[in-house]
Amino acid sequence: MDVRFVETLLAAVDEGTLAAAARRQGITAAAAAQRIAALEAGLKVPLLVRDGRHMAATPDCEALLPDLRQMVALKAGLAGRLAQEQLGGRLRLGAVSTALSDYGPTVVQQLEAEAPAVELALIPGASEAVFRQFEAGGLDAALIVAPPFALPKTMQFDVLAKQPIGFVRSVGDGQGNDVPFLVYSRMSWGGAACWRALTSQVSAPQVRCEMDAVEIIAQMVEDGLGQAVLPRWQGLVKHHRDMQFVEITGAFREVGLLTWRRDARRPLVRLLRKTVGVENS
């Protein structure tokens, strides 16, 4: 059975006329009618019936529609899988904002150079939200903070950076704990690690505000609005060179690449891994 003919039949059912189905398929109305006639001859049942000014599915066609739609969906899925194998198609990469700033430009440049046919979609978000989207199949890979739980064996997390956590202060700030803290959200995976580090040093920190936006916190610290305990990502060093960073011994935030183990040998995933600094086995 020619899947193109099935697509034409489904278009006729959805659009209600052969003319509209033909336009959707980019063929003539006569060609659309021929395709459906060929399906009817092969299946030995009528598939469409005129209902006033529109075409409608016959009872036999209605019974077949779920399987026919699945057939078309399978074809689309196979095409997408082949595109990925051939360094084509779409790559959906989720990332926390700091990882996006640290690795995003390199990923864009490398894919443009080595896989120009790939359509890259960069989707920012908090680590937990990005992880859930990846888990649900909405992302192909993710740059996130290390999950605070054991991953399923079907997933692989490769650490890209072990970022020291420490006090971040503007040059003019005092060194005492009486300076209020701008807190990296304790609900986030990275923020929870920073809060543990902070409370290991300060028993009752004075919190001025709390947010899941480390870049904004860093800017507020530089503007003299308080101090913070943050991981030292590349952007902190690059954009806030005049701020003080006092490392807290033994405190780190790990950032890495999350992928599916089943995808390990796919060329597009291998290229992504190489681009962000993960060795391919």
C-alpha cells in the first residue's frame, strides 16, 4: 500500500473535499481521485461517499482510520530518525541559562560548520523542568545541573564542569555576615547545593530576596544590593571580573550533558557530545 495514497485519503477525510485534499498534497484533483480509487481497488471496499457537497468516510473507512493514521505517523517518525542518522533534521537541546551561555555559542558554531542541515532549537529552563521535558520525549538532549537522584539506566549524564561554590561579593562590600544575602532559589537543584554551602558557613543568613536567576543575582551583587553564594560558571568570571569570589571548601555544582543511552551511536548525538567536550566511546 502506497503511503502517499493513504495521505491523500486522510487529507480528503480531514478537508471534506477532493479539491482541498489535492491542494494540501500539491497534486491535481484528478490525481487525488485516482489515488483513492487505487486504494479502494486494493482494499475491495468503498472508502469515501458524497455527503451533500462534501466527501465523508464510509463505515469501512472509519474502521481503518486509526491504523491508516498510525501508518502515516510511522512514516514521519522513520523519516525523522533517518534525518538524525544523517546529520539532518531537528535537534532540541534544553539547557539551564548558565550552561546555555557557557556552551550555546560553541554548539551553534559547530553545528553550522559540521551539520548545516540540522535545525537547532535551544530551549532554556530550570534543571528540573528541562529534565521532565527530556524525560517526556520533548527534548533530544539537555545541559543541566546534575540531578539529585539516581537516573534510569536508559539515560546517561556526563559531567562537563565541576563548578566551585563560594561567596560572591562586590568590591565595596564588607566581609561580615551582616550583609544580606541574595539567595539562589532553594527549590532548584543548583540552588539547593548553594544553600547547603551557605548554611554550613552562616547559621542564620539574612535573606534579602530569593530567585532562580543566577545572572541577575550576580548583577545585583555587583550593584551593591547584597552578597550571594553562587557557583563559579564561566559567565561569572567573564562578565563580573571585579567581584570577589571566596570558595567554600568542598562545595561544588556539577553541570553536564543528559542524553539517552540508545542514542549514543547516532551521528548527531556524537557530534553534540564532541562539541561540548564529552569523549565518544
